Amino acid sequence: MQKAEAESWALTYYLIKNRLPELRKYYDELAQMPRDMELSPDVLEQAFGRAFDLYDTTGEKLDKNKVERFERDWAQYMGFIRLTVDNSEKTK
């Protein structure tokens, strides 16, 4: 669970710092979807792919090279980030 939380935080951090226009486009895609039904992982992936231009030229499926480049850029960016973690206990 902690790994998933850390990865989702890292992705969100990267998107806000480097891909904000596309992130806003993704939010716009989500805003157009029905609010009263649960969205499947496939639907969310499709919206993400459209927002971040990860589809192939046919527009029918994700382009493997674009997805790999996206993942590589994200990992490379996060490799340069220095985060500080305060492990000291807080006193009241």
C-alpha cells in the first residue's frame, strides 16, 4: 500500500511540475464523465492516454513507445528530486 501511495504521489508531483496543461486536460476529460457511476480502469486509462497524447496515429490504442517515453521521463525527473523527510517525533 505504501508503495502505491508513494508512486501516485510521485506521478502527481511530476505532472504538476512538468505537464500541468495535460493534467488539466485529463481533469477536463474526467469532468465530462458521469458522476454517478464508477469508472473502470480502462476508461480512466483511455482518458489519460488522450490527455497526454499517448495514442498511436490511428487513435485506437496506446502507443507503446509513447508510453515508455512518458515513463522514462517521469523516472528520470524523479531521480533528480531531493526530498527531505522529517523522521523526528513531534512533541506536543
